Amino acid sequence: MPDDLWYLKKKGDDKPLPSKRHGRGSRWRVRWTDPITGKDRSELFERRADAERHENSIKADISRGQYIDPRDGQITVAEYAEEWRKSLLQRKNTAANVERFLRLHIVPVLGHLPLAGVRASHIRSWVLDRSAVLAPNSLHRVYSGVLAALFKSALVDRRIGFSPCLGIRLPELVDPQYTIATAEQVHALSEALPKRFGAVPIFAAGCGWRAGEIMGLEPEGLNFLRREAYVRQQLLNVPKAPLRIARPKTRTSVRTNEMADLVRLTMARHLERFPPTTVEIEDETDDPRRPVQRKAKLIFTLENGKPISSAAWSLIWAPAVKAVGLPAGYGLRDLRHFYATVLIYGGASVKTVQKALGHTKPSTTLDVYTGYWPEAAAQNRVLVQDALTVASADGATLASGQDQQ
């Protein structure tokens, strides 16, 4: 039972004697041993009923294996977010995005609150607040990938007893609308760019590579005899960090793409006119924790021989997009969509498109390109019609509307 700090009861005394703190401060003390750390814990209460309630709750949590040190939840969201962020095992680009999302969208709104004090009402208010500055798809990304993940980690760490990110309604996702360039526009982009970059849109549209994969391409990534291009690395752009050669985005991003004759000839002419430039650059493909300095022969570089950063490429690319009449913001990722739709309309399966693009799961391919598979409804109608027709044994069809007794 709780200790009475206002009275001392010595052995052999029938009546407890007033202590030195009698009448001052909280009277009742609850003591227990933290089952996780083994340290002694205590908390003071003014009323005995409150102390007994807390003691019973602590004992029940310990017996159920659900004990949480009340002081752990007093850390602020900002403090725990920084602790959580540094503990994550992530690729550099992902880590940079998490840091940015926390700094711009979570800490300014929720960072001052104690971790255990965040309620679902706070999260709903956050959703309303961020809806004013983030598109629905971006809001889902920040919420699911960072905010909800942060509180899930706090729950697993036993910093909190429940996650406030339960039953939260987010704005409906908006299906992305991709601009698929025509073949004429792809060639027009090639013509509008400076000559040393003219092969980039042809290669992007012909192989479906990501921007970093293209900018990190070296001669051994091309096999002209076999008509193949190999994704084995990328040029990694991380904010406030030097450019470096790194592993592809995911394990499935390591892939082989066939080169059509036009793509093969375009790349051959590019290499003949603009031989690969040797640059000193860090390479972390073997071990991201221990990058090594090496000489890389990059096929695409700036005129000064330096690797092409995202910022530098946008300055080169944007005028060409405008000249061709494509919408502002049209990028190499859209030529990747061009490549995917060419495969889809050519009858390629989901698995084929998935492998060609380096998607981790077929569901990713379906989520992005479902609307691009042609004549799906008509194909379904034919399948059902054929099944119903074959199902009739006497020559009459179920589809005709005749009664089948």
C-alpha cells in the first residue's frame, strides 16, 4: 500500500508519530521497481485514493507486461522525433526526406507537446492544418511514412501506451494524371536540348531509367552487341551532401533492359561525339558506410566535366520542355511513364512491366498504371461471354435471355 509520508510508525509503537514533513507537500508515496530497467521508481500524491489507484494500475501493467514509465512519455514530440530519426536504417535520400518532413510539417505543429500527451484530436487538427499546404498524396506520404510511423515506434519502445494515429481520416488520394508524350515530342526534346544531352530523352524513353540511373551510367552499363543496358548504380543526389555513386534505389532496381535499335544507335553516336568523362567521385556501392574515392567514366556530364546534379539538370531541361510545349514540371520520370505505356499497349504483362521498371512489387506497377492497360473492360466482357456460351450444353446460350430449365 502507499507510504504515508506525514507519519512515522516505529516498530513497537501503537500510534504513528508525525514526521518532519507533516502537513507539508504531498502526503502519499507509491514505490515500485521498473521491470525494464530494474530501477526504483516513486510518485507522490496528495490523496490516498489517487495513490492507491496509481499503485493498482502500476501492478496490473507490470503483471500484464504492459508497463510504461510515466516519465518516458514526458519527452516532447520534437525530442523523440530526433531520437527516432537517428535510429532509422534508411537510404540517404529517404533519410533526407524524413528529416525534411519532420522539420517542415511535424515539429512546427506538434513538436512542443509531450509524447504521451498527444491525442487523436491533436492529429486531426494536424491533418486539417497540413491540408492547407500539402496536396492529398503528399499529406498521405508524410502521415503514413513519418508521423504514424513515429508514434508506432514510440508504442513499441513503450514510451506511450497507445498511438493517437488510430481512426484518423485523411483526404482522399488523387489519382495522378500523367502526361504521356508522343514519339514526335520525345524527338523534339532531344533536338531542343544542347547536343551533349540530346541522347538523354531517347535513352530515358527507350529504357525507362530513373534520372539518377541515367546520370550515373558508365560504359560498362551498355552492351551494344547484346543490345542491353544494365542498371547497376546511380548518381545519388542528397541535399547538403556531395554527389556520389551509389546502389540503385531498391534491390529490384538492379535490372537489365533491352535496347531498341534506335536507342542503341543514339547512344553509340553520343559516345562517339562525346566520349565518357573521367571524374573523381565517392563510390558507396560496395558499402554505403565506407565510400571509396575512385575515377568514374560517366557517359553524361556537364560541359565542364562535372557530374550532373538534379539542380543543374533542371536548368538544362526546363527550357527544352517549354520549347516543345509540354507542361511545366514534365521530367525524366514522365519519359519513364512513356516507356511503361509503350510496353503496356504492346501487350506486356504486369510482371514484365514491373521487372523492366524495377518496381519492388507488381502492386506498385498496377497502382500506377492500371488506367493504362487498354480495353480491359472489353476484354472482361469477351471472357464472360465465352464462359457463358460454353456453359450451355444444348446449343442455347445463357446470354440470349432464354430460360434454362
